Amino acid sequence: MGQKANPTSLRPRDNFYQGCAYWDEAQFNYITYAAHKLLKGCCRKTDIYLNNINIGLYHDFILLEAELLHLHSNAKRKRRSRRYKENSKSYIKKNTKKSWRTVLRRLFFSMSLLQNYTGLKKIKLKIRRIKAYSRSIPKRARQKTSFYTKGFNKAKFNYARSGMQLMSHVVQEKASVLSLASFIRENIRTRSRRKKHVHFLSFLKRGFESLKSHKKIKGLKIQIKGRFGHKPKGRSRIWKYQMGPMPFSQLEAPIQTKYVQAQTILGSVGIKVWIYHNSQDQC
């Protein structure tokens, strides 16, 4: 008897790329993959995540349409003068690596790299930035997760404020599965020692549970598998969380899927995320 196929493998994946017919198939796929990696690398180690991307390859130019989700990890503080902010060493040290200007400089440099690599004359880039703030989170959800955003927990849970903003956008169908998977991968990779991943996973579960009454999506499922524990010779673990239904057997169901891999000091960790939307347009 033949082995049954996984419903995720039978589901047609999202095709972000479109182009002309004169490009070879291998060359077309490699150039679009390189462009996707360049745009994703521009947001590395920042509070900005790549939410959606469309790449068009034509005869004499490349059209890149990207949607970036900008999260704000710092709380709203006292207003100070512009001169104080520019001259403050702590402000420069903390905000230069995560600022929007840094991403713009990386994008400009990546476009010149892509132009030299492909040999095309024109590269058109269209960026849509979505800003997320803590006031967009429902008040009831903020009260339930207020422990993670307190001042004395700022160093321990430095991902809490931006994570709640991202989860609120995911539940309200404003963020895609790509940004959520990138956020989980980044925090699993950097918090594999000393049981720090346990606090992050409990924060994920508590955050989605607090937003359950405000959700607009039909379902959500997260699965993390690998050796992400604190024991160097421990067995691989499986952590799952599901909110709402997830009909894998229905191939026509509008489900966004994403699989990413995080490299930790103990080995690789596989992360799978599924989001069940209301309509096919969200996918």
C-alpha cells in the first residue's frame, strides 16, 4: 500500500514571481530567489519584518514590490528636544542598528548589487511600510500580558512589546505568515541556552490566548520540533499550539504555510506555521 502524502505538500504554494518567457527557467528562478533573499536580509537584526513580496522580471527591468511591517519595541516616553536625541550616545547606540534609515541604506546597496549581477538597466522598487504600535493592541489583551512589558522585565522580555504588536496584526489579518515565522525563528535561535526558550514559548501561548476573542482569522497552528532544550544531549522535543480549526484535508481552504529552520548551539530546529484565513484574497 502506498504512503499517503502530507496535505501541506499537496496544497499549491504561493507564487510571488511573474515574468517574461525569454528567461531560462533555472536563471529565472535563481534571480528571483536572490532578490527575495536580498530583501529579507535587509531587515536582519531590526524591528522590521518582510511581510509580503512580489517580484516581476521583464525584458529590460525588474519590478520589486515589498510590504514591510515596522514594529516599535520601545515604550512611549517623555518628549525631548531633537538636539538632545541626536547628541545622546545611548540613543545613537541603541537606535542606529534598528532604525528605518539603516534598512533604507541596505535596500539601496542591495539594488545596486542586483543590478550589477543581472546586467539590467532598470530596477524599480516599491515599498509599503506598515507601522505597528502598542495602542493598536486591544486593551484587554494588553492587561493580560502586562507582566512581560513591565520596566523590571525589559531586559528579560525585550521581545514582548514588539511581539504583541505582531501577534495582534496576525490575528486581525494584517500580517502574513512570513513575518510571524521570521519572528519565531529569530527568538528561538538566540534563546536556546538556560531555558530562555521556555519563557518565549509561554509568552507566545499567553499572547495568542489573550487575543482569541478579537481574532478575524479562522485558525492558527504553530509547531516547533528539535533540540532547543537546555540539555546538550537531550532528545528532540515537539511544541504545538493551535487556535481554531485547521482543515488540512481541504485543499481549497485558504491556508498560508511557512517552514523555516533555526540553527542553535544544540542543532537545527524546524518551525512550521499555518494560518487559516477567511478568504482566498488574504493568501
